[in-house]
Amino acid sequence: MKRVLSLFFIAALGVLLLYVVASMPPMGDPQTPTATHVIPRYLERAEEETHTENVITGVILNYRGYDTMGEVTVIFCALAAVLAVLGRERRGRIRGFVDRSPVPSSTIVRTMVRFMVPFIILFSVYTILHGEISPGGGFQGGAIIGGSMIIFTTVFGLYESSRRIPQKVRAPLEGSAVIVFFLVGALGLVGGGNFLTYAWPHAARGLQPALVTWLTVLVEVGIGLGGAMVLISILFAMIREEEEIALTA
Amino acid sequence: MSAARDIVAGALCCIGTFFFLVGTTGLLRMPDVFTRLHPSTKCDTLGACSVIVGMAVYSGWSWELCKLVVIACFLLLSSATCGHAIGRSALRRNIPYWRRQGKETGDGNGA
Amino acid sequence: MGAWRHFPIFMITLPLLGAVLMPFLGYLRERWVPYAALLPLAASTLLGFLLVGRIPAGDHLSYHLGGWEPPFGIEIRVDHVGLFLMLVVCAITLLALVYSRRYIEKEVSPGRRTAYYVLYLLMSGAMLGFTATGDIFNLFVFMEILALSSYALVAITGNRNAVRAAFKYVLMGAPSSIMVLLAVGFLYSVTGTLNMADLASRIAESGYTEVLVVSYILFVIGFGVKAALFPLHMWLPDAHSIAPSPISALLSGLLVEVCAFALVRITFSVFTRSATDLVGGTADAVGVAAAAAVLYGGIMAITQKDLKVMIAYSTVSHIGYIFLGITAFTAEGLTGAMYHMLDHGLAKACLFLCAGNFIYLKGYRRIEELRGAWRQMPWTCFAFALASISVIGIPPTAGFISKWYLILGNIRAGKWLYTIVLLSGSILAAVYCLRIIYYMFFQAGKEEAWEDASRDVPPGMLVPVWALSLGTLFFGVFSYLLIPSLLKASAYLL
Amino acid sequence: MRLLHNYHYAAAMALFCIGLYTVIVRRNIIKKLIGLNIMETSVFFFYISLGYLDGGVAPIHAGSADPARMVNPIPQALILTGIVVALSVTALALSMVILLYRQYGTLDVDRLMREEEPAAEGAAGEGEGGA
């Protein structure tokens, strides 16, 4: 009964949505409202206004910087939420890696992962630092670091990876994205502008563009580090739970 | 020259997508882990590498070529390792082989 | 334009920043965390009160983040109604946080306490940002912070029922967030802007009626789940009754209302009156659902045996009141809805905190166990009685004023049926509230049920409860302080 | 025929409905979460298609890129936020699943919800996630 009802509801919703799609502006047309209203200014003046070559980065960090500040808060909130549900691992509690899986990783896999992880991290640094002039940015780079640690942890275990990135290092960096954002915002206030204005207070006029670019990069680095640490902490919290399940089962 | 290059590049990309199609079909149709592993690892190695070689041909001698070669190298290494790891752990965990149901029961022509 | 134009952004960011800094303090001095968490919220409250009277009459305060003018950058937009709700949020979160310190020690395990305060601050900051924003995508972002922190706070005790209730909440809340995101996408596709004021003018001249209507329907479904409008309320009774009591107070007293207010903003500032024909049909459907909610919530509340579940069902009923005020589309109705947000926030928070007092002292959750409770816990019981009088809507309290304006608004709109529904909702509320008051004051409890050395809960928990219940009385007696400006602000919104 | 021209949007809507179906009807909670992610991805797909421009180039001012031919950067910027939000919700939901599995020993949502239901009997039907 419930199944039939929900199927009926979804079918109705689907028909409604398809009906909307049929009456939406044509895709890819340069005359649609989306392509004519706010965008032209972004595309034409973003470079001189935000001092970033990549317009997307300019939109994310500068024009809509407040959204991004909310977004890094969402990441931090996710970490706090996961830790509230699962609890953080105690300091120094992981004494040694007991490989409980019936299949320890083979030499091939270990060697390959040991070979690849530095390259992955190098790539993530590239992604973070080049977010301002090419596709990429803090979130992407942070996600790549997180991914590399996921690989490393699945192969070498929680003990090895938590020795590489101990809680001492992770805990202070988790909120770095929000803090960096807040500092940059406050810097704009000190300079007499509104919150989140990218400007140095009393820099010489000619120096301002370069400094704004550096601020952008600073925010990217903060987001990258913060995002990566949050991902890794979430991963560790989940793995610890998994190990406890394995113990009780 | 340019037309020939486009044709070669397009053909390579088509071959790559063909392997992806076959690999995905195999992944869906095959009955157990080991048989599924066989087509799905082909996706990454043959399929993706053909596409990358096609793109390399298309881009010609440029900075992109360098990046594409690096990507191809990492792809080959990682997908092979991945297939190995999955197969090995499935084997060690004694995941049962698929055997034909019905007439020929028993003797081990599984997998 | 003095420094005060920066106040709204500080009201929003200070709790968020405090939340990020709280783990450091938790690492250094864990015992200071409950006190330190009060600071950002107190600062926000102070800034909010300093902002009163600064907003020009019949206008709004617009703050351009990063200095980009509205269609290009994000705007914070605080009008009178928004500031009113922000102050309500500040005050209730502050009081519930004061209450939390003692209560949390009993229900939340030590390892999770810092996380509790972090999430609490994130939730209150997100509520403020959610109320103040003038950008429709920013609304979504803050809604997500709000949603994530509330999911986690429901589950924070970590026992199986709490996690299950929280998971149910996630299963309903997350799809609704996605629907809101999709609705924002539809709006963006036909207008090309995300700023609410700009959207309003672009919608008025936009030709894509179907897209706009469906976008509004998706908004109603999305925010309806978050605000627990009647057929979408399934998560509410579980989540609100199982969460720790201060969190129940926040969820029930503020979160649902803030989400209802988001729908007010969408209806009146984005789709505006010029597009009433766009939203008309949907608004009628919302009205029917809200009327059903009033009756359903009341009847379900009467049949409950668990005190907190009963209060939660009463919330379902009162959300119906708020939506009935909104769908009346009159200044009186909207004023009634806004005032109901205030008094329902105060009264419901007070009821949940009182229920928390019973749980804290005796562990009693069932209504029958409250027989003769006033002998031992007179202060709690009297606060409870005062708040329930406001819930019912008996004259000297704020509940009466808001219901008066809700009914007036519906009469002005010519919706007689809804007026009857509102009145019968009050009768249902009287039944379920007076039953508990009867149990508390006029029935003798079991012999050993209330024998204990301690008389009532510690003052740290009594003060917030009494502040809230006296608040309902204060805003009932001195309603003339707020009602005229709310009427003006509602007329401005319309 | 606008529907055929807007086939990207139509595909996104179809995915949305599939995801919603999975969330509502499937009984395994992991599958419900997968359905949730399908829904989210469909909305991301919808947004990115909104920004598409015929013959457009990436909105990066490198070399001699023509601003008039660049695709719309706003949906991409918004979707970055959307992805982060989706990730956060999924992480939280999965951590709840870990806890639920440990405490109940099942991933079947019907058995989860039926087992010693707390006082709120009326709230048993959780399935209508958006009905």
C-alpha cells in the first residue's frame, strides 16, 4: 500500500518535473535569462575586480564569499556532528595495528600505494595553489589529500596513518578554513569596507592587486588544509567504530 | 594531415568507449566476483588508455601530451594494482566460485 | 551609517567563530566550555538589542558582503520582522544554553560535551544567518548548517532510540533540502539571479509561469518538511521527544518556526504580491494542510502518555496555526503568525525545559508519574502552568494576543472555516494542557514517588524556565510594545 | 519540441525521481543513502547543464579567451557548495548507520523502526520522505 502510494506520488512528481523541463528556456542558448542577467559583468570584469584569472574562483571566494564561508562551516559542522555521534579517538589509544582482516594487503599493493601517495599529495598541492588561475581550488585539493589518506589507511591500517598525521596536527587545523575566512573578513572591516572585502587596509594603491591575489591564495590554502583534516578525522572516527564492531562481533 | 590526425584520434576514442561498453556489460552480466573482475579491469586499462592515446594524438606535440602520458602511466599502475587487490582478497576470503546451475553440477569448471 | 550597520553580520558570525574556537578551549580547560559558549551568544543578543530602533521605519537594513552591490554579491537583509525573529532566536538560545550546563551533565557522556556546545553554537548562528539572509542560495547554505547540527544534536546522547530518531529525521530532512536546492535551480534558470529583491522584480516580468509555480511547490514541500507541516511531520514527534530537553526546546521553539519564516520570506519577498496568482493554489493547499495540522496535532497530543511526545504533537498543532496566519494573506494574519512565533517559541521552550526538569530530578517521562508533582517541584510546576496557559491562549498571556490576531486575520480574509478550526484547536489545547495541570496540582501522587531530600532543580535551571514563562506573560500584557510595529512591518511585507 | 532539446534537464529529473524512489521504497538504509546521493547528483547535473552555453569555453581569463563565449560560472560555484553539503550529510548519515548497525544488528529499515517503538506509535511510517 505504502509502496503504491509512494510510486504514485513519484510518478506525479516526475510528470510535473518533465512538464517544467518542457517549458524551461532552451539549453545552451545565449539569450536565456541565466546567460544575460548577472553573468556578463562577472565574465567581463571579474579579472580586474577580484584579481583572479579563474572566474569561478572569483565568484566562489569573492563575489559569493559569504556562501563559501557558510560552506566551510558546513564541513566543520559535519566533523563536529560525526564526532558527536561516534566520539573522537582518544589520544594515544591506538597502540598498534592489529590486522584483523583475513587478508593482509599484498606486497604489490603496499609498494604501489607507498609509491603513489606522495604523487597524489603533490598533485593536491598543485590543485590548491593553482585554484586561482586554473580549474581547482581548496575544496578539490583537500578532497584529494583526504582520498590519498583513505587509500593509505585501507592498506596500512589506522595505526600507521594516524602516526603520519597525529591528532595533535589534525585538531588545530580542522577549523582553519573558517578561521582564515573570518580573519580575511575582519581585515576588510579594518580597511573600512564591509565584511569579507578582500583588501589590505593601508597598502599602496599599486600593490593592492597582488596582495588581494595572495589573500585569495591564503584562503584557498586554509580551505584545503581544513577540508583535508576534516575528511581524515571523519575517516578515522569511522574506522575506529568499525574496529570496535569487529571486536564485539 | 590534420584530417588524418582527427580520424586516428576519433577511432582510438571509439575503440576506448567500445571497451568501456563491453566492460560495463560484462560487469552487469557476469555471475560472480572473479568473472566480473575480468571485464571490469579491462575498462580502465584498455578503454581509458585508448581514449587517452586518442586524445594525445589529437593534441599533438604540446604540454598536454606530457600530462596525458603521466595520467596514462598512473592509470595503468593503479587499475592493475586494484584488480590484483580485489582478486586476491576475494580469493583469500574464500568467496565461492560460480558454477553452472542445472545440468552440469559439480566438477570444477567454475570461474 | 555608523558602526551599527555591521551588527547583523557580527550577530551571525560570532557564534560560528565561537563554535570553531570551542574545541581549543575544550582541549585546554574543558570545564570552562559551558561558560565560554555563553559569550558569543550573549554578544549576539546584545548587538541585536542595540540594533533595535536603528532600522528605518517601513524599510530594511541592507548589508552588502564584500562590498558588492546586490545582484552581484550576497546581501544581508534585515527588516523589522527579521530583526524581531533574530531577537527571539538570540534570547531563547541564550536561555536554553544557560539551562544546558546542568542538564547536559546528566544526559550526555563526557567525551561529547564539547561537541554538544560546538553544535549548539553552530545551530544558533545558522538560525540567525538563515533569518537574516537576502540571498536565496545563502538561505540553502544556512539551512544545511542548521539541518546538520540539528541531526547531530538529536543523536547526541548516542542511545539507540536517539540515533534512530535522528536517522529518521535525516531520511526526511535530506531529501527536503535537495528539493529546496532544485527549487532554487528552477528559480535561477528563469531569472538568472539569486538575490531575493532582484528575484522579486524579475519574477514579476518573467514569462515562465509553469517553472515558477513548480519551484514554489518544491519550496513548500522542502520547507514544509523542515517546518513539520502536517503530512510531512513524521520525524517531529520522535526527534523532539528523544533529544535532550534544551535541544527539544530549540527544535520545537525555534527551528520549525525559522523554517516557517523562510517560507514567509519566499512567499512575500520573492514571489511577492504581484505574483499571488502564481502561488495562490499552492497557498490554498498549505492552508488546508495547516488546518488539518491544527486538529491532528491536538488530537494526537491528547492521546499521548509521554509528556515530551505530547508537547511535540502540540508543536505540530501550533505550526498549523502559524501557517494558517501566513495563508490568510492579510496584515493581521501575518502579524498573528509572527507573534505566534514569539509566544510559541517562549512557551514551547518553557514546556520542554520543564519536562527536562522532571527528567533531571526524577527521571519521570510519563504523564501519570507527574501526579502531585507540585509538592516537591512547585517552581517548575507553576512555570509549566503559566506556559500551558499561553499555549491554550487564555487572556493575560501572549498566546491570547497571537491567536486573537490569527483569528482576526482569517476573518478579514473571509476564511470562516479556518476561524472555527483555530478556535477548536484552542479547545483541544485546553484539553491536553489542563489534563497535565490537573495531574500536577489536584491529584495525590504515589507514596514514595515524590519523597526526596532535594526540593526543586538548581537555580541555574529554574531561572531560564521562569524567564521564558514570565516572557509569555510579559508579551501578553505589554503586547502594545510590539504589535503596532509588527502590523506595519507585515503591511510592508505584503 | 523543447523537451527533446532540453534532454539534459529531462535526464536530471528522471535521475531525481529514481533517487527519490530509492529513498522512499528501498528498505536497506545503505541503499536509501545511495538514493539520496543519486538525488543530489541529479540536482548537480541540472545546475551544471543550466550553465552550459553552445560552443562555450571554460571561464578562465587565460590567453585570449572571449568573455562572451564563456560558460556560466555561477552554477559551478554553487554546485561546489552543494557537493560539500552532500558530502557532509552523507558522512553524518553513514556514521549514524554505523551506530545503528552496532546497536540493532540490522540494516533493514522496517525492522529498525518496528523494534520496541518508543511512545510515539503514530509516527511509524517514516517512508513518505517528501510526500
